[in-house]
Amino acid sequence: MLKKIINMEHILLLHGAIGSEDQLLPLEKKLAGSFTVHSLNFSGHGGSPFVDTPFSINLFASEVIAFLDKNEIESIHIFGYSMGGYVAMYLSKYHPQKIKKIITLATKFNWNNAIAAQETKMLNADKIEEKLPAFAATLQKRHAPNDWKTVLQKTAAMLTQMGEDNPLKPADYPTIQHPVLVMLGDRDKMVTLDETVEVYKNLPKAQLAILPNTAHPIEMVNTDRLANEIKSFLL
């Protein structure tokens, strides 16, 4: 008797700034029974080699396109955590044919010089080593054999550039026609509710979800709840 072949939808999981795909492994396991799940490390992250080009949203978006082309995937759903969500939205704007639906979580869309300056202060490797040695050790392990301090330096430069010229402008969001689920944790101290709601209101086909008792770090997110939100939106 022939087994029935089920063609599951493809979903790509994108990690955040100074993160890696390994952080999304618990979510991948929760989604594996419902989707064909993919993930990748952006250049310089998770041990992936650095490239000569400075970190940028455009660079990371081009790496997603290259990944899809290499794996012969015409279009795909994307879940993006933090910076990964920004990359997903950027792809939706500039490479719409590659995107089906998007889910973002804890993504900061509002960037200016003051915000960038504030965020880059938290990427001071020397201070992290001094005050948060356990986190420094985690970053070292996460990005080996790359120098984790270089990852932070390149990320800080990217955020400074985003502060000077935000890759996504307010006028861009009304032009994005893909269904988007915008999610934020109610205890996120990095991303404001106001900026999240503002983006949600300007997306023609958006839904908004606030995750209770949820801070910014992906490790502090209830993976079961997050997976259920994703499945409910995509299936």
C-alpha cells in the first residue's frame, strides 16, 4: 500500500542580531511536524564566515535569497526574531515574489540616530566581558571560530547606519501586500508597543499578537505558545 505523500509548507527561521540559528532549534522542533523547517546563519554569525561587505539588512536579505535559490525554493514563509523579522519585512518589500507570509517577533522597526546610539552602547565587548562574563562566554561559543567581538563591532556599525538611514521607511509598509503577523512580548524592554502597533496599522494585511509574560530574549519566550501562534497564522 502506497503511503500518502504530504507536501508540507516550507518555513524559514531567521535569528536576531548577534544571534545564531541554534537559538531557534527549540522552535524548529515544535514546528517540524507541521512544516518543512529551514534556518541559516547570517554571515559572521554562528561560525559562518565573515564576508568583505559590512553587515547590513540588504546583505542579510541577499543571503536569504541565495539560500532559497540554492535549495530551489521559489517562495517561503518566514519567521524572523528581532533583526530577523526586519530582514523578513525588507524581503517582503524588495523581493515580494520570494515571500508567502511573514511572522515577526520582537522586531525593532523604528530607527534613528538617538535609538541607534542607545542600542550600540549595549554592544560594547569590553563592558560585556567585565560585567557579564557568562554572556561573553556564551557569545564566544556561539560564534566560534569567529571573534565574537568582531560580530559586535560589525553589528554596532550596522545599527549606526540604520539610525542614519532606516532601510524601511514609514511609507514602505502600506505597499507590503503579504499577510504579516506582528508579535511582541508584553515585557519587551527593547521594542516599544507604540512602534509595533504603528507598523501593524500601516500593513494592509497584518495581524497583531501580544505574548503575555514575555521579555525580549528568545530564550525567555514560551516556545509552545509561539509555535501555536505560528501554526494558527500559517495553516
